[in-house]
Amino acid sequence: MRIRKIINWLYHKFYFPGFPTAKKKLFYFNIAIGIIFAVLLTLVIDNTQWGEDNLNNIFDSFFIKREAQIMGKRDAPEDIVFIEIDEETYREWGEPIMVPRDAIARAIKTAYRGGAKVIYPDILLEHENTTSGDRELRDLLQNISREERDVNIIFPVRIGYRRDRKPNIFDDLINQEENFYRAVPGVVSSDIYENTIRYWRGYEDYYQNGRDDKEIVWGVPLLASVLAEGNVKELNSFIDEILAGKDTIKKLNLASGKKIKLSTLKEDFFFQRIRFTIFHEDVLPGKPEGNLNIKNVININQLKYFENDKEVFKDKIVIIGNSSPDTGDIHVTPVGKMVGMYIVGNAINTLISGKQTARASWFLNLLFFLIIILITAYFFTYFHAYLANVLGTLVLSYIFIREIGFYFYFNHGIFLISIVLVVIIGFYEIIDDIKEVAVDFNEKRKEKLSANK
């Protein structure tokens, strides 16, 4: 009997054809307002910093942190190996301003002999170090160049305030050897006022000889991924389109069958988000030990134990860097504070694993917009604004963002414009408040006219 009563109650409450004419009109009005607002909000998200900031909040709160909790329980991918100068080692060296070049040479030599495919020392080499190892590192690079093995070495460079490329002490070797490359670190925040690193950047432009000679230098994540699994000639074929300022999306083919989507515009906060799957110690609150193991991270002082190991570095991307907090290379990310070289590693893994994020198709976005608008319009038609707001928040925030939105993001890298799911509720409440104010004003006006009569 109770079940029948409940069914009967639900039928009368939610059976739209039985609504009074006034409520039907209000329902259609709410739908029209929702459609207009959804279109305007989409334009705002795409074209303003406010839109990007709110989009970042949705990403961080509902997707990035939740994905990190899941991936943190899994072992880090084994395609990338880190040779680490940890805090203890750095202090043993006397906390030098420059990392000893003989130590860098040792790390490159071990990775090279182990069969690494790409080697990236995440250490600037702008100035000569007269006390330690420049000659040893130069001799090693010359020997590598002469042996003509299939290895690629990427040297980090900076682009200055005046868009000039800063020098590297091995510029002469880089210019001569086709397997030596320059690249900017290529991990950035959304703007100068916000210091959270959440994007990889495909390239930077600079001026080589005066303001008329514009050049392109690739970002490390993109270049390392292409060198490891793609075709660098295919990548370089896009330079002319970038310099011409064309707004197009290119797809780079990888040996694994996956593709890298590259926007010819420098900024694209859909394609260029880093998906964090590699965690060193003290990043994740729930797993402070991180998810790296002996196959992923090797202390630079322990390299002697891997000199004859043919598996650890074989066909891997090797990143060499300093993890000591005293070097100042620790940055805020959506998942916690992280050492620079590990952020670069996460960006590379995002690309080679085919996990780039992307906009949902227009059809999928349209479908979800319509469902959301219908649900929200119904709530604000039938229930009081406060109750409608509570119901809308529970249904849209939890079901659509936390469950459906996260499913598409985690499994397919597809991002629905989720901010609409949250903001649209508050907008309907504002409209409802305006209607209540208008009704009260109209009633008071009628009372005043009646009193004057």
C-alpha cells in the first residue's frame, strides 16, 4: 500500500502534461533562459581568464586530484627513468651553485651505455664551471657524436625577457650533431599571477638575429615524446604554420599507434593539461612514499651498480635532475608540491601514453547541456528556489560531474564543459529571486492602488 502511494505521489509530482498552464509556461521560459545562458557561458569559458580559472577549479577539485588518488596506488609507468640528485647527495657535495659537470657526464654515460633512447639533463648549462668537469662532459658528448648510436640528448635552454635564446656552453656541439637538441622545459602555469604548474607547452618562439628573425624551440615534453616514439621531421614540418600564426590542430603519429594532438597556437588549455601519474615522496597525502621504485628512480651515487645493466635504461627516456629543496626547483601542482624534473616526466608520460585531454564533441556537449537544462528548469519550475538549488547541486555536482564527467575524463580524456553544471544552478536561483522581487513589487503596487481608491 505504501509503495502504491509513493508511486502515485511521484506520478503526480513529475507528470509534466498534468502541470497547470502557468507552470508549463514557466518551464519553457526556464529552458529558454538555460539555453541562452549555456551558450554565453561557453563563450566566456573559451575566451576569458575568468573562464579558465573556474575551469581549472573544476579540473583540480573533481578530476585531477581524484585521478591522482587512483594512479598513486599503481606503480609508475616504466617508460621513464629518473636519475636523481637527492637532498643528501647535494649536501655531501657542499650545495654547489652549479651541479658538478663530471656528475652529469657520469649520468649521461651510464644511460647512454644502457641503451637509453632519449636523455634529458634537467640542468641548465649556460656558464662554464671552471672547477668541475666541463672538459669531461665535452669529451663524452664528442665521443657519443662520433659513435653515431641511436640516442638523442636534449639540452634545456631559457628564453629571456626580450625573447632571446640564452646560450649553452655546448652550442657548438649542438649545432653540429643532429641528435643533440635544445628545448625549453615546457611546463607552465596558466598565467603570471598564478603559480600552479598544470600545462605542458609545445614550443616557445624567440628572435635569433634581431626582431625580424623569429625561430621556434620545442618544449621538452613534446620533443622527448616525438624523439622516443615519433618522427621529428614530421614535428618540424609544422614550424612554418606556427610562425605564420595559423590556428590549427595537428596530429603527430607515434610508433605505438597513439597520436599527439598539437595546437599551432602556443596556449590551448584543453590539449595541454598534464595528467599526473608519477609521484615522488611527499606529494600525495594518502601515499607519502609515492609510486616510484628502483626501476623508475636511481640515485646518482648508485649509478655504478647499473653500469652493466642492459634493462634499466634500454629504450627509455632518462631524465637527470636535482630533487633537493635547496635548489628551488619545487613547484605547486594541482596534486601537491612536486620537483621540476618529475613534472616534466608527468608531461612526457601524458603524451606518450595517449592520455591527452580534449574537448568533448559538439554532439556530446549538446546532449549533456540539454539534459542539465531540462533537469534544472524542472527543479526551479516545481520547487522553491532554495530546495531547487539543493536538489540541483546534489544531482548535477555529484552525478554529472563526479561520476559521469569523471568517467569520460579518466577513461577517454574527454572533458565536458563541467563549469556549466555548477554555475547554471546559481543562475537559475538569481532569475528566481528576480521573479520573486518583481511579484512582491507588483503586489505592493496593487495594494497601494487599492488603498488610494
